[in-house]
Amino acid sequence: AVLLESLREHPADAIREPLESLIADVSKSADARRMAFRAWQSDLGDARESRLLALAKTVEDGDVLAMLLTELGTLNSPASSNDTISALLLSKTKSESATVRAAAITALARRRVADGAESVTRLLADQDPRVQSAAAFAAGQLEVRSAIPTLLKLGTTGDATMLRECFDALRQLRERSEEHTSELQSRFGISY
């Protein structure tokens, strides 16, 4: 932490490479790597997306990569980089890390990558509730109508977070089933 504080006195371009090494270093704590990422992000300008993509390719699957994928999901890219980013995100939906799978499907949804629909269907059946919840969010964003039966089922059997994601996805899909809607409303007090 002290080292990172001292680096702030230097121009962003001068410290970017050492920060990239720290971010990719699995021997460092996740907190130190996250702090390095925050410092690394400053003043990236137009190169932000390409630099973020390159960095994401150097980081192992885990919480730090999930943070990078989440950041990629917030950026609107030029068409030339969409395929590369989409390919990375799609591949990470098959990660062994649940955190990475959830971040990848969320980023695909935020970027409106239509090719993510197949991953949505698969991840709705994931064993990890965080991944299922992210997939429910993506189902609505990507308009995956084939997910409706699964969303209806998960919405009545999952926890409150899952219910909200399923409910929002169903609303986005404009699928209003009175039977399921009233059951969801009474169970968690959500108005539709």
C-alpha cells in the first residue's frame, strides 16, 4: 500500500508497466492488486479499452480478472475491438471460477453481445447462485426468450436476489404470467 501511494507522485504513463506487473502477480494479495488496478486506470484516455483487454489476457481466473471483466462491460467500444472482447468474455463464461463466469456473462449483457444467448441458457443451470443471478440479468438484457421457463422456475425457488433478477428479466422480456407474477409478488412483496 505504501508503494502504491508513492507511485501516485509519478506520471501515469511512467508507472503503468510496473502496475501491470503487480496486477498480474498471483503472489500479491488481491487487495494490493485491486489497488494497483485503480491506480493503473488513471489517464488511459482513448487507449483504455485496448489496454484493459491486453491486461485481462494476462491475469489468471479469479477475483482480479472478474474486476477487469466487469470494467470491460462498462465500456462502449469501436466495432474493431468488439469481436476480440466478445471472444474473451464468451470464453470466460466457461471459467472454473464462479466469480469470473458471473462477471463475464454480466459484461456480455451490458455490451449487448447477442452471441452471449447460448451462455445465458447454460449459466442459468450453473450450481453457483451468483452465476445464475448474473445469467438471469443477462437473459433480460439480451432478450433470451428461450430462458423464460427457467426464469419462472428460478424466480419461485431462488433467494431474494435471484427473484429480483428473474423478475426484471421477465419484465424486460415482456412476459407476464399472472400465476407466476402473483406468486412472486406475494412471496417477496415486489410490484410488477
